[in-house]
Amino acid sequence: MFQSNCSRGGLYPGNLRLVLVLRPSALLQRTLSDVFFRIHQNEFNMKVPVIMLSSVTDLHSYIDRSQLTQELGGTLPYCHKTWISQRTDVEGFAVLVKRMAHILQVLGRELAESELPDTPLATSNLLNTHSNRRETVKVLWNLRVVPFFTLSCSALRYRLLSQLNESLTAFDEFWLLHQNKLDKCLQLRRFEHNVQQVTDTHTHTNHPRKAVHYLVKWCEDGIYLVASQPLDKCQTQEGAESALQDLEGYLETANEKLVDMTAVSKMLLTMYFVKCGVLQKQVQRVLEKKIMVQEMFEKRRVSLKKLAAKQTRPVQPVAPTPEAIKSPLSSPGQYTGVLHQVSTLESFTRSVTAQKQILHSWSDAINAVVNVGECVLQGYAAEMDNPAMSALMPAALNNKKDVLFGNMQEILHFHKTIFLRQLESYADSPELVGRCFLERMGDLRIYEKYCHNKPRSESLWRQCSDCAFFQECQKKLEHKLGLDSYLLKPVQRITKYQLLLKELIKYSKGCEGSVELQAALSSLLGILKAVNDSMHLIAITGYEGNLGELGRLLMQGSFSVWAEHKRGHVKVIELARFKPMQRHLFLHERALLFCKRREESGEGYEKAPSYSFKQELSMNAIGITEHAKGDSKKFEIWSRSKDEVYTVQAASEEIKTVWVREIQKLLTGQLEACRGMR
């Protein structure tokens, strides 16, 4: 065995320089060993010197006694029986590690897949049952695993303990999240039970969730009603009056229930057991949405009343002249052609009218945004430099005006002095407004700077939002909404420009300027994607390299990821096998980054995510398997040596297909580039 391993490059890890062979001392054994060596000397074909030793004393001249066992006259403590015993214990420990990992896996899966009960008692019982099962696993751990801690130190034992600790740590992390979920569920069920007793007197809302649900449905139906009213039909007096009746009818039928729902929802906010809970935030958001929808209804009502009040000029019937009667056009075929031309002309006229109305409405909206923005800058930003207000300002706001407002002043100035005027210059030819967007597409990138600064601005706002300075400014301006709502307006504006272009495209098919409108929409969507991707990219923390060196960011998105690593001949699945990692992937031209998404505190647009860097894979060192076993939404990314395999699960097959194609395109491009260099 020794010769086979050494001469054939087997298990022996060292670099042989000399072989010492100790001959037996007994005459018979020495004779047999000499005969055996002569017979098999060709098999001992070593390229190193072989020295035959006749006694242990000769061996001591080559090897120090401290490196030899007692059988060879040395002082090195070693007992083969003890080694066998320890090795048996370690192997038993390895089996136990595998069994415990499986127990954690099965238990975790069962807990995660448990359905949440509908009553406080059932929820409490489920929480107790799960807690008892977890304690049982802990006891099992102490009885079976802890005794093995007394094993002698060895690298294998440390590796086994490390794997077991990883599984146990992952399970403990999962348990904290699971326990928190059950605690919140129990709180919710108790809350529902208590509120149900309070709200039994309300005929429409004998359950608190119905109140919130009705408000949400009312808001969504109202938004749909406004959005579904065709603009072209509203251009006539009859159409405007019909649309106005629809709005007022919707408000009248919903009024009684809406008052009831609002009262119950506000009652929920005052109850002591949701003061600091997520339910309070949910109800608050619904009430804010209701106010927003009501304001939207009121604006639409004002607009429709103006349109309904306009007296359209009646079409006067004109008798045909004798010349027209005698004209060759009076033939049936020619007459049909004239009717078609008249129909086409009427359709074109309606389209132009709709386009003009759309552009006019947008111009008014932009002008209103500019006016409000200037009012906000005057009422907040200017006040930050007012010595009389300095006593109300927290220290965190000192010299932070540029952080809070970004380049809002630059955006307002561009719209007021340049963009708005150019839009208005197309009032008589709205179908050509795409040219305006194409000419100013470079200027519209000022929104990128504002969006990049938005996370810093929101962080500063959250830190100081309750200070007396902001409250005093809002009071002077008589604003119902806080400053954060107005700081969001520029972000909303750049996203809404695509709606303007889409509306104009709808009425510009086949008209001059339709190509420019489509090109403007494509360019604007490109800006929006770049803004969105870059805002995610700047939120990455913990990456020590230069993100700019990774090439252009092509795609980014969230996935479930399972990671497998080979350590020697053993494949190890990271963390617990029952729980995938949630990772946000950033696909660059030269690398793929794996990050962990972390939500900061806040609500709505204030909730700014950050991404902790976890792993980087160079695109020139990976491969991809389009279809992974078990799920059509999964694919695999692996290192060329297959030492690392990442199974990635997308939210849908469509998302998976887009990512796979993009990665394959990059890998194919690299292959073609390598071939071109040869």
C-alpha cells in the first residue's frame, strides 16, 4: 500500500527524498523479508534512495527519538487502539451531524409551511406547539451532540462542528423570524377580536378588516372610474355632462358607507394596542389614499364642469347648390368616397382636439408643479437661512439644504424658463411635441441627479421630520401635506412624462410626428431605467472594489438562491437546506454581484433599501444551465471548476428567461472575442 501510494501519486501528500526500511530482528522474519524484497524489488521502483536498517539504533541516527513512537524506541505518545476508538467516535459524530441537519431541515419546512390560524386561541396554541417542538430539538441537541464536544481536537471534528453550528445558527435565525410572525399574527387576531366587539353597532362594519378593505376597494374603484373615462368623449358638452354624472353618482352611492368606514378606521388608529404596530400604519396609509382620491375626484369634477359649461357651436345644415347637384361627384361611387373623406376628416379633427386638450392639461399640470415647487423652496429652503427660525432648527439640518432639496431649484428653473415654453409652442401642433422631448432629452437627465440624492434626502427627513422647524413652516404655508410629499414631486414628474407621450401616441397613429413620439418615449424609458438601476446601485454597501470597473449595469432584481460549495470531495450546501437565501443580483458586463437587501425604516417612498455585498462572480469564469431540476423558474450559475453552484429562482418564468438570455449573450460575446484574438 505504501509503495502504491507513493510511486503512483496517491494519497501520500509529501515529497519523498529518502526511504528507510527497518529489517526485522528475528532471523526467520529477516530472511522472509529479504526474499520478499528481492522478488518484488521491481515494484519498489522509487526514484529516491532506499536505506536498509538492521536495528532500531541505526534508525535513531536518522530520526530523532521525539519523532518516533515507543515501539521504535522513541518518546512520541501514540496508541493505535486509542486512535481507532477516537476515529470511531468521530465517524459516529459525522453520522449524527447529518441526522441533526436533516431533523432541522424537516422541522423548519414544517414550521414554515404551517397556515396561520384565524382565531386568537388557535394562534396561541400553534405558537406553543411550535415552541415546544423547538425545545425538543434543543434537548435532543444537548443529549446527543454535547457529549461529543469532549472528543480530542482534530481538523475533521472542527469541520463537523462548524457544519452543525451553521445549520443550527440558520435554524435559530429562521425561528426568530417565524416566532415574530406568529407573535404578530397573535397580536392581530386579538386586535380583530377586540375591535369586533367594539364595532358590532356598525351595520356595515362588524369586522375591522372589512372597514379597511372597503376603503381600499372604494379608492381603487374610484381611480379606475376616473382613468377609464375616455378623454375624446369628454370634449363635447354631452360627454362631459355624462362623465360628471358618473363621478357624482359614484360619490353619492358610496357616501353613507364611506363615512361609516372612515369613522371605524379612525377609531382603529386611537386604540391602544395598535399605537406602535404595523396595523396603525396600514390604516393610516388607507386614509391618506382616500384623501388623495377625493382630491382627484374634485379636480376632475371642476374640469368636467368647465367643459360642460362650454357651448359648442352647432353644425348648420347647408342645402346643396345646383352646381353640386350637377357635379359628377353625385354618382354613388364618388359620393361614397366623399363620405369616407368626411369621416376621416372628422376622425382627424377629433384626434387633434384630444391631443390639444391633453397637451393643455399637461402644461397646466407642469405649471402648477412649478408654482408649488417654488412655494416650497420659499417656505422651507429660504427659511433655513432665516436667523429668526434658527432656534427651531435641529443641529442635523445645519448646512444641509443641498442634501434635503437636491437640485430641485435647477429642475424648476429648467421647466419654467425652457421646457414649459417649448411645450406651449406646440399648442397648435401637439402631434409634433415628440421633437421637443428629443431636443431636451439631455436636459431631462437632471432628474438623475435628483433621484441619486433622494436616499440622502429621505434619511435626513426621517431624522428631523418631527422638529418644530418643519411644523412651523408647514403651518405658515397652510399645507395639508408635509414637506416629504412635495420632495417626491420631481420623482413623480419624470415617471409621468411617459404617460403624456403614450396618450399623444394613442391619437397620433399615421400622423406626422408619430415617429418622433415613439422615439421620445423609448429614450425617456431608457432614462427611467437608468435612474432606477443607478438608485439601486448606489445603495450597495461593503463592496471594496470600484463598481465602475465592472462595466455597464445591465439588469438588477431579487431572487431566491441556493449555494453549493465543494470542500475537498464533499459538497456542502450553505446554511440550512430548507431555507433559500434572498439575494438581489446586479448583472454587469464583467461581473455578477450577489447582495442582501435590507429595508430601512419608513413608509412608502421613504422606505429606502440598501444592499449588503455578499459575493462576486466574474463573467469570464462562470457558466450557466438554463433549466434546473424541480422548477421551471430556476436556473443555475456555476464556476468553471463546478466548485461553486448557485441555483437561482426567479419570481416568474418570464423574468428567468430574460436573465438567462442576457447572461448567455454576455458569455457568447466573450467567446467570440476570444476567438477573434486568436
